[in-house]
Amino acid sequence: MPLEETVELLRGFRGQFDLGQEFVYAIFSPDESEAIGGTGLHTRRGEGVFEIGYWIRASRASEGFATEATAALTRVAFEVCGVERVEIRTDPENAPSLAIPRKLGFVEEGTLRRISHGSDGTPLQADAVVFALLREELSGSPAGSAPLETFDAAGARVL
Ligand SMILES: CC(C)(COP(=O)(O)OP(=O)(O)OC[C@H]1O[C@@H](n2cnc3c(N)ncnc32)[C@H](O)[C@@H]1OP(=O)(O)O)[C@@H](O)C(=O)NCCC(=O)NCCS
């Protein structure tokens, strides 16, 4: 992607974040020298619900980064943003993706048939497994004990 397009994409993410519309995050290596993936708290499931999505650069897969980021964002969703439900949807054939909510104690609620859409809204006609964690389930789940430090835009500590 040309640099100008990347800048526009990031400006869009930042604008949505500041307006409280969508909360997209980059995932960096522990020394912050490399962008290795992306994640986010998405608002598309309606009021009081966040959906978490994730991707990790293939060269850094299976190092636990998606699990760590998802656990941290799950705590942020409940403890900072005060939502009632955090949802994760995955392709039934995507074993690494399915492993993440299972490891973190999300409840597998079922499979929606031919529900997935591409980012442009085009139907993909793919099934999606729906996992969710409710507010009262956080403390008893592996996600609830994830290490977490959070800061606001001014750098002040939140959690
Ligand atoms: C799915 C994805 C985000 C996982 O990221 P990751 O950082 O590699 O995930 P983690 O290392 O935290 O955890 C993956 C888990 O899946 C397991 N796993 C990997 N391959 C597997 C396989 N073929 N079968 C079963 N489990 C598998 C890993 O062992 C690990 O579990 P463990 O920690 O108990 O060993 C990454 O592979 C990715 O970006 N894929 C392409 C985009 C995508 O599919 N996004 C999800 C859309 S729903």
C-alpha cells in the first residue's frame, strides 16, 4: 500500500477512535520496533456490546500475541468502557482463531450460517462461530487475570 494511503487509513482510524465510533489498535513487538498485527473493539454489534477482531503478521504467528491482545482488550471493554458483552466471531475452519476465545474462557454460543461479509459489505456466504463473554463472567475467566496497563490520550494511567 502506498504511504499516502496508509496515512489516510490511520487518520481514519484515529478520527473514528476520537469520535468514539470504532477503536482500532496496532499490535507492536515488545520492544515496539515492529508492527506485527492489528486488533480492535468494534461497535457493529450494537449498544453495550463490543466485538474484538484480530490479525497477526504470518512471520510472528503462534507466539501468543493475538491471545495477549484479546485478553487485554476484553478487560478494557468491561473495566474501562463498561460494556455488558464482548463478542468474537471466527471462521469455523480457522483453528488458530477459534483457539483464542476458547483459551480465554469465552462461551461458544453457536454457528451462524452464511453470515460473513467482506469489509465492503459483499456477502462471503461463509459461516461464523460466535463466542461471547458477559460482564459477570470476566473475573472467573482467564481473560480476567490478564496483565494490563492502560493510559488515556494524555498519558495518564487509567488501569
Ligand atoms: C488467527 C491469528 C490472529 C492468530 O494469531 P496468533 O498470534 O498466532 O495467535 P496465538 O499465538 O495467540 O494463539 C493461537 C493458538 O492457536 C493454536 N493453533 C495454531 N495453529 C493451530 C492449528 N492448526 N490447529 C489448532 N490450533 C492451532 C496455537 O497453538 C495457539 O494456541 P496455544 O497458545 O494454546 O498453543 C493469526 O493466525 C492471523 O492473523 N491469521 C490471519 C487473519 C485471521 O484469520 N484473523 C482472524 C479472523 S476471525
